[in-house]
Amino acid sequence: MHAGDTLQTRTLRTYTVLSHLHPHWGGRLAVCCSLDPEGQAASLAVNIAGGVSLAIEEDAERAHKALRSGVCDFVVNTLDEALRTMKNEVRKHTPLSVGLQAPLMPTLDELLERGVAPQVYCPVPQLPATYAQRFLAGGAQVLSLYQAAVAGALVQDDMLTDLTAQHSWQLCSFPLADQATLRSVQERLLEIVPADDLLRRRWLQTAHRVLPRELPQTRALWLTPEEQQRWSAITIARNIAMAV
């Protein structure tokens, strides 16, 4: 976890990597092995990207907290319930976040035995590496949300370092006083972000409907130094116009 990270910035980091792996998430499935802070961020990120996530969580209190906060759309207690809940949404290419409160390794064994094939599998460090190997053999990409990685896994922090360097992105945060400010900030940011940058535009257009509300309210986004200058120029011009 990065110093000063919030749920939103963790979600943005994971969303950025997931969107790089699969620009179009409709009809795709990600399996996460926890609803700890990293697992919560992954569940939200998949939802914002347009996919379906299944987060397996052994701790009942943590699972139901994720439901109450809006991280999960549903929390169920059996794999059958989870698969029934997700089946139509995968078919319809509709985003959904499902939490499954159940023992982790037996559930993973059952997923593999039943031939459930996610596009992305996010393990936790304490799991035996054989699970990652079996999901890899089934065609999944294994994404480590933590510093500790298993053989064959993509490491989120390493990928993010490469992506932000490639695009000259810096993490920026914009304070929001209220919903009107949110709409204004998003409109101005959409003026800055190129029309063909589907990754950042989807984040701006979708994140506010999915992210739980945090205080103080902010909107996080990757911007280049040039885009930050444009933001400053647009903001100054708008403030002058309002003062006239």
C-alpha cells in the first residue's frame, strides 16, 4: 500500500492496470481472494471498468462491511449463489461486484473443478502458488496487488510504474465541495483528457457512480504536466469570468 493512499487512489491504480490488460471489460470476470483494502479496490476497479468481480472473503464482518459501504453489490454465502448472481451480468456485459463469504482455498478448488475461467485472478500472498499456476493454465492472467508475487504473476506496482512513465502521468487530486463542484470539475477535466483516451474518460464518467463517498470528497486522476497547466489555465479563466 502506498503512503497516503485512499480507497479512491487504490482503486484508480488497479483500474488503470486492469484497463491496460483489457481495454474492454464487458463480459469479463475477475476473481479476487480478499476484501482487504487491495481486494476492495480491485472489486471497485473491475466494476468501473465494466466487468464482473467475485471477491472471496473468509471474514464475515469484513464481507458485510464491504456490502454496507457499497464496495460489493451483493454478498452471498455459497458459490452456487455467486455464480447464479454473476451469470446473467457476464452474459449481458453488465458490471457487477459480488462478495462471497466462504473459506478461501476450498472455494478456489471448487471454482477450478467447475471450470470457471476468469480473465484475471488476484491472489493473496499467503496462498500456495499452485492456485496461480492452475489459473494460468486455464488462460487467466494472474495479477499481484501486493509487493509479494508468485511465479508467472504480473505485479501491479511494476506495471503502474511503467504505465505512468510511458504516459508522463502524475497523480492529481481535486477537492470537491459538493455535487455541483463534482460536475464542474469532471466537465473541465473531460475538456483536457483527449477524446481517444478511453481509460481516463471512463474513469471520469463512471467512478462517481461506483466509489463509496469519502470525506473530504476529492476526484483523483492521472494528468501529464501539460494537462496540469491546461487545468490551471481553464480554472483561472473560469474564475475571472465568474468575477466579472
